[in-house]
Amino acid sequence: MPRRKRGEKHTPITAPTGTDSPASTAVQVPVKNMDKKELSELIRSIMREELKVHMDELQPQLNSIKLDVKSCAEKVTGIETVLSGQSDQINELERECGALRKICNTLQQENQELREKTDRLEGYSRRFNIRIFGLDRGVEGNNATEYMSALLRDIFKGQRKLPGPPDVEIAHRVAGKGPGPKPMIVRLQRFMVKEAILKTAKLEKVLEYKNMKLKILPDLTTETARRRALFNSVRGKLYRAGIQSGLAHPATLILTFNGEKKIFQKVSEAEKFFEEKIKPSLGKIIGNYHKSYTIMGHAY
């Protein structure tokens, strides 16, 4: 506090005027004439007046803040209500999805069973059929059934004698686009005759007839042919390794290794057996000094 200069008159501290406080209505009294209680009451009165003025100034802002907080609270309550409803909907959708997933799995299983059943029925309907490849285009003329009956009689005679006459019920070319002659589908009347024809064709690989090289194969369904084709890669490896293998109907790989017969219905199992059992044994036979070995001109 700055010092009062010499000769300057002392100005007494009085209560503020223009207010309704007790201090304002009291007689102005110099501070030095007040006791502690009066001085304390005067200070409190001044502070109350100042606080009231500032509070009156801040009250509109406080009211606005209260309104904003109330609005936010209402919005939060609304959001919570909406989220609660959405949570119930999500739970309901999850239950419905679970039920639909079960139905979908059931339908997939039934569909797979129906596909397998249909394939079996289609294969059963083809049990008397054979496919003949290598026939020149148009060689059958206008009567494919009569031509194929005569062809089979000419081919399968003498040492190729069949257990019965190769009577043909019907024959026709496979429908389709593309260059080259299409194979012929032939339906025989006797199952044993059909089996004998396929056995002879498998042994001789190619049958020659009037300058045509013919191959005779079973008439498989599309699904069966696809499943059998999956074994082509591993069968190629077995062939190059000098191991005989064959396919049993509909699509089962059979091979003999170290005098033991092995049967595989899955390609993955056959590949695993080759890599873990057959391939290491072939490496020992050829020589451990080879980092890679070759059998019949093919590297593994």
C-alpha cells in the first residue's frame, strides 16, 4: 500500500452508498473508530454486494448453460432409447440368422445328397453304355446303330471273342461344338458283353479298324469323370516311378507298394502317401548323393 504523504489528510473508509445493505444506511464511520465486529460486518456487506452484482451478470449465462445441459441430457436419453431398441433388433436378427444358418446347412447337406443320388442314378442308367473315340466324321452314315453293331462284330471276333453277340440297342454321336469328330455313345443290350469289351479295350489300349485307331472307354457321368480326373497328377507320378495304379468305380485310386495294396478315395491322401512313403524310398534306390532324382526322364 502506498504511503500517505506528510500533511495529506486521512480519508476515512466508509460503507458503499446507493445500496440497501445495513452498511449503506449506517452513519459513515472512520475505520479507526470501528471495532473488529463492525469492520468485519462492513467487509462482509461489501463482498455480498459485489458478489450479487457479478452473480446477476452471470445468471443469464448460467441459465443458458442449464438449458444446453438439459437439451443434451434429453438427446442422450433419446439416443439411449434408440440404441436399446436397435439392440433388441440386433438380437432378434442374430437369432434369425442363426436359424437361417441352420436351414442353409441342412439345405446344403440335402443338396449334396441329392446330387450324389442323381449322379448314382445317372451312372446306373449308363451301365450298358460305352464311348468310342477315333471314328472318322460321318463314317456311320444315316444309321449309326446298324454301323456300330457291324463294327463291334468285326472287331470282337476270333481271339477277341465275347461272351455273347454285341447287339447294339442304340448309338449316336455326342452333341457338341468344336473341330474334330465327336465320340460315339453306344448302348449295348448285355452288361457282360459291355464289360468284356471294356476289358479287352483296356488291355490293348488302341483297336484298329479300317485305318481308324479306336479307343473304347466307359460312359461316365460328368461328376464321376471330374472326380476321376483329380487323380491324374498323382497317377502320373506313380507311373513315372514305375508303380502300377488303377481307378475303381466311381473314383477310388488303388495301387500296390512294397507288396501292400493301398486304396485312396481322396486325392490329398494319395499325394501325402506319395510324398512321405514312395518318394523317399525312390531317393534311396537312386542314390543319396543326388539332390534331385529323375525317373524315366521326369524329375521330382
